[in-house]
Amino acid sequence: MLANSISSLTHSCPHSSTLPSSHSKNCKILLSASALSRYRTFKTLASLHRLLPTNSHGKKFNVRAMAQTHVSQKHAHDSLQPYSVKIPFGDRHILVETGHIGRQASGAVTVTDGETIVYTTVCMSDIPSEPSDFFPLSVNYQERFSAAGRTSGGFFKREGRPKDNEVLVCRLIDRPLRTTMLKGFYHETQILSWVLSYDGLHPPDALAVTAAGIAVALSELPHTKPVAGVRVGLVGGKYIVNPTTNEMENSELDLVVAGTDSAILMIEGYCNFLPEEKLLEAVEVGQDAVRAICKEVEALVEKCGKPKMIDAIKLPPPELYKHVEEIAGDELVHALQIKKKLPRRKALVSLEEKVVDILTQRGYVGKSVATVIPETLPDLYVDEEEDEEVVVDGEVDEGDVHIKPSPKNCTPLLFSEVDVKLVFKETTSKYLRKRIVEGGRRSDGRTSEGVRPINSRCGLLPRAHGSALFTRGETQALAVVTLGDKQMAQRIDTLEGDDESKRFYLQYSFPPSCVGEAGRVGAPSRREIGHGTLAERALEPILPSEDEFPYTVRVESNITESNGSSSMASVCGGSLALLDAGVPVKCPIAGIAMGMVLDTKEFGGDGTPLILSDITGSEDASGDMDFKVAGNADCVTAFQMDIKVGGITLSVMKQALLQAKDGRKIILAEMSKCLPPPSKTLSIYAPLIHVMKVRPEKVNLIIGSGGKTVRSIIEATGVEAIDTQDDGTVKITARDLESLEKSKAMIANLTMVPTIGDIYRNCEIKSIAPYGAFVEIAPGREGLCHISELSPSYLAKAEDAFKVGDRVDVKLIEVNEKGQLRLSRRALIPDTDPLVPSTKARPTTATQESSASKKVELTKVKVNASKEDVYPPGKVVRDGPFINKDRLKKGSKAMSNAPNQSDSSVVNKEG
């Protein structure tokens, strides 16, 4: 680790090929402070590193120079001592602790809220990477299942690749911190964050942002100011800072604010149609909380913070800016006037190569050799001190091997090619901003409030359930909607342990072809996950409830062209695709990305920040803000803001929100002109879903033992799925109406509430007992027909006249308190001799009794005995209440003289 202001130097050995094989690879040379004292003429050790060459073979010796630190031993000792501080906010506080664990990291803290604990570390590489136009920062956040007393459900029983929620938190940490990093620091920096304990009440995501900001502030990493983050909710008209999960269930707003003690750096939020005034009030509440935390962090840094690695910062020489502007200034002005993205990009690339070539011809730049220090560099290799160490392949070599490269082939130079490219990019950004402020026109000719031309069409994919192509300038999104049942819902594995699923989700895809390049294709990147979530949450408030629309909805947004604002194009295209799929949304939604040029005085302006509507890719890269806002014409549903400067105030944010509102109105008006328009009806290829309610205690009858009954219904009717819930809700998913109606009838008969007097025709005998037969009146519903109710004649055993599989007509005569059914076959068959009781009559067979029953028709209900009929064989006929009469002649006679009730009977009655 680079402690105590250690600076890193890199040099390549021109004679590396003469070294033994064990030493021919990259080597590290540790030089003491005394060996470097003769080079005090250099301002910083970092500038020395920039001036060292690289040979044509690309083999380097990584030199780590130990510089004398100005920090006292007492300060260094105090930085390792345990410290803790309680930071109050609202009605509770968070506990910050450092020096307890992770003491070898450059910065390590644990932050506690309730019983939720987040542990975060910051570390940097010893050797700086090649200069680039971005800060080499990586962030990893992980929610340990053990934090909630759980174990991963995977086969290996350990955490694997980051989940989508973890990726989103990584982005929440990265975006505000990256803004505060000092330019010119190229040591790879890694922030690791773990959730070690989770109480289910205090969310860890906003806490992780604060923990990372504190860890960076305590570390050696050079940055501007401490960063903190909080969540703001809106419950009952009251703003709550860091609300609990229970409070968030009733919140109208989910806002995360991050910033410093003086400015806002990042906001991200989702709400249910809130006006801009409410959002600004919430941001103000969050900013006050962030400011209070940052002040406490600054006091903690004074006690135990480590000295910053200011000496490791490497900036291009100021003279280089003058050379680049002198060579490319006029041509840059013309190149930035090209309206189309690809021609403009090719012109800028060609101009950059021209600048490098001209500086090389003048002797200022070498494409494969970095700048060296003449005359004094050889002494660095020739002189050897007693405390010199040679590190080969990571191990200290105490032998006689001493690397003494000859610098005679090195050429004195002033600039490196990498510095030239960095300066050219900064100069291009400066000229673009100057053109916008001074000329009032952007590269494509629009004013600051102008929106690019919009074109949209729906229904271009005939087999998709819903589709739309949304084009705004050179940004284009193809949105596709797929409808399905609950099985299509996206499952989420969270720390809470609940089996959560999402019935609406949007998946964003950004292939390299959309920007005319060849690149990586595979698993979604962090950017794709973040943009997809933003668009998803923007559209979620307009969806109907599950009771109104029982479908699971999946939206795919495929970016086919991109020149800025692709996530907001996904919002617009997704809104149109939902309409085309027949989803009854509340209203259309549009999204717009806003940019900003903060310092207009530099280009002759009055100092007022210039807000740009519907920014392009180059305006995003060269501007000071990327503010995405989605909603309808009056209110906001989602927003996300990233600041690339020191931060902005609420007044600037208010101006951007109001200008974004005007832009959304323009976009919504253009979306209403979509040709062809959305169909607003379900596609013929979409599945049919029918929702029916049954008594909760009847759900088990539908499922059956081990799911046997529900599987038999699916096989018999051809439906795709039948989903049951504990509250009695049954969802049937089918591809055609015929199979849907069949399954509805089977479930209705299965779950009906039997009524005394109902008659069931053509029912199968499922089993026979000594005391009677069990008859199935509906799939899974059986009743007992006692031996005394099987026949009007005496039966010694039921097996004498019946067998399993026989079909009989029965009548419900009793339902006991347990819900058990008592059936009677005898009630539907008159005695052969109603005047003479026959207690010893010979038993008649089932065939004989069936023949006799045809002579006396009690109803006119048609009986279909075909086993192929998909409707259950038991058909219900309301025959009025039945009184269980004894076997007297009078009772038999009265029954035989009963009037015909078939004209008023109810067939297939659903309970």
C-alpha cells in the first residue's frame, strides 16, 4: 500500500534481454529517500515518473520510491487507534467506527444503523496505471446472507455473482464519489462494501454510500470533500430521513441524496406522480441531513485521517494546452459544427491524429517513448546505496543482481502521446461548451431548450404482444412487451428471505452495434442494469393493479441507435409498447435527459448556468450534469441526476426540473402522433387469463393430493397453467377460449357448495366398503352412499350388485357438520311393489335397476355417459329439499308421486 505519501516511479530496462530468465520479467526497485535526495529540483516524485521512458519491448521495472513524509509519528500512530463517533439525524443516530477491523486497508470503517452494519474498505494499487480520461475506480457491494441469518439457496451455498440490487447500490456509491476524486490520480482504487448484519428495518443501501464516503475521507486517496448519502421518504405528507422498511411501504417517494457539506452530487428517486415542488422539498431535507453528517466526518478526519497522496497526481504540462489549441483550434470549430454524430466523430479522430503527428514532427512527442530526464537520469542507476533493494516477481532479491540500464538511447522529450490525447479531449470539450454559450446553438443547430425530431410507430412486430419503435434524433429504442402468467414473474432473492417476485420488469439492452462499433456481447453490464431499472421504475406507476390486469408484464428495450438519452428513449418506447399490447395504463409517460454548462463566465456569459434539454452523447460527456426526468405532463415518476463538477444548488435543480417539464410536454405531444397508433387491445397471440374466486377452504380440492387434481385438469383441458392462492383466488392461463371454458367448468363443479336435493348423474363408484359405496360426484369430491341407500331392495353386501367403476345416479340427502356428503341412489328408484314390503326380496342387479329407472323419469335432464366428455360426469339438478324417509310403503308411494322438477332445475351450478 502507498502509505505516508509514497510515490511510484516506472522505468524500463533497455537491456532486459541480457538478464537471466528469472529476472527478465517486470521488476520492482525500492529506492530509499537518501537515494532520491539529489533530485530535489523536481517538484514532485510523480512528475519524475511521468518523465521516465518505456522501451520498444514494453518491459518495465516498477520503481517504488520511499519519500520522507511530513506527517509526524504521532499522527501516523493515531491513525491506527480505534475511533468511534455517533452522528445524530432525525430521532436516532448512526455509529461510525474505524481502527477496529481492516487496519491494513488505506481506509476501513463500519457504520451501524439500528442493528444493520455495513463494513467498507478503500485500497489503492502501489503502481499507477497508464493515464486515461477517467478515474480508475471500482466499487463492489455485497449483501451477505449471513447478515440476516440465512444461507444462499444455490448449490454451492455461498454468494456468487452480484445480484441486480447489489449492482444498483454499487452505482449509488460510485457516482457521487467519482466526482470528488482529483484529476491526474491514476492508481487503481477499489472500494469494497459488505453488509455484515441486517435487522430487516434499516435498509443498508444509503448507509453504504455514507460508509464509502467516510472510508475515502479517512484514506490516503486524494479527493475534495467528504461525501455522505441518505434516503428520504414521504409518509402522510411528512418527509422522513432514512425511513425504516415499514415506513417505506406507505411512502409516496423513494429518494436517495448524496453530496458534500455544500452541494448536491447525486440524486435518484422514484415516486407516484409527485409535482416538482414536492421533489425539491425532499431534496432540501436530504441535503440538510447530508450536510450534518459531512461536518461530523470532517471532525473525525481531523483526529484519525491519513495524509493524502497529493504527490502522486500527474497533470499534463500547461504548455501542451497552448500547442494543441494553436494546431487544432480552427479545425475544431468546423468539426463541432457537423450535425451528424458519426461524421463528426471521424473528423475529431482524424484531427487528433493530426495533432499528435505535428507535435511528433516538431520533436515534442514520441509515440512509443515517454518523456525522460536528460543528464540526471543515469545517476539514478549508477549510484547504489546500502539500503537499496531489488524486487523480482514480487520477492526481495538479496543476491548480487543489480539492474543498471543504460540510458544512452533515450531521447529528451517534453510530452507523452497519452498527455496529448487527454489535452485534445479537454480542448474539444472546452470548444463545444464555448460554442453553446457564445453562439446559442448546439452542434445539431438546436437552442438550449430544443428537442430533437421525434418519430414513433407501433405494431411493427406481428407476433409480439406489443411493440413500438421510438426514434429521437440519432437515438432509437425498439420496445417489445410480452404478457404472461405468474410463472413468468421475475423472482428476487433478498436479505428479507421472502419469496418475492416482480410482475412488471423492464430489461435494457445496449449492444455495441448501436454506436457503430464491435465489442463485447454477453451478460448485462452494470450500466444496462442501472438504465433498465430507471426506465422500469418510471413506467411502474402507470400500470393497473393485479386485480384489474392479472398479467405479468415484461418489457424489453433494445437500443438500436444511440446518441444520448437512450434510457429516456426506453421510457418513451416502453410506454407506447404497453399501449400497443393492450395494457390499460393510466396515462402515457415520457422521459428527457437534461444537461448543463455551469460556468458560463468563462465563455463570456453572465454566470447563470445554462440548462440544456434533450442532450446528445457529446453534450453529456462535455457537460457538467446528466439529469434524467420521467413523468407525464404534470408530475414526475422517476428521476436521476449525476453532477460532474463540485455540485449544484437547489435553485439550479429547480430550473432544470421546470425546463424538463416543458420538454416532456413536447415529447408527449409527438408520441400522440404515432403512426400506426397503438392497438390498445390484447394481441391474438397473448395468453388468456381468467380469474375466479372460490372459498379458501376449497383450494385444496383444486390442488389435490400432491397436485394430482390440478394436473389432471390441465391435461384434460389443455390449459397452460392453473395458479391458486390461499385467499381463494384461482388464475387460469390458456391459449384459446375453448380450453379456458372447459377448465372453468371443471373447477366450478369441483369447488361448488353442495345443496341438499342436488342430483348427480352418471357418477363413478370409486371404492366399495362393507357399509356402502363411495361415489365421485365431481373430480376430487366423493360422498358415501350407504348400503341402505344403494337399492330399494335389500342388499347383504354392496359387492353383490356393484363394483368399482360402475356409474350410477345419486341424490344428495345430507351434509354433516364436517362437510361430508351422504348420497342416496334409492331415492331416485321407486320400489318394485310399493304396496307390499319385501324385506327378503332378492337383490336386483345394477342393470335391472337401471332398466327400471328408465320407466319412471323424475327429471328431464339429459345424461351424457361418455368418458371422453371434458365436463365432470356428475351433473347437478336442483330437486328441492329431500327428507330422508324410512322404507315404508307410504314413503315410497309419496316419492313416486312427486311432481317433475326438471323445468326449474339448475344445471352445472357453481358454488
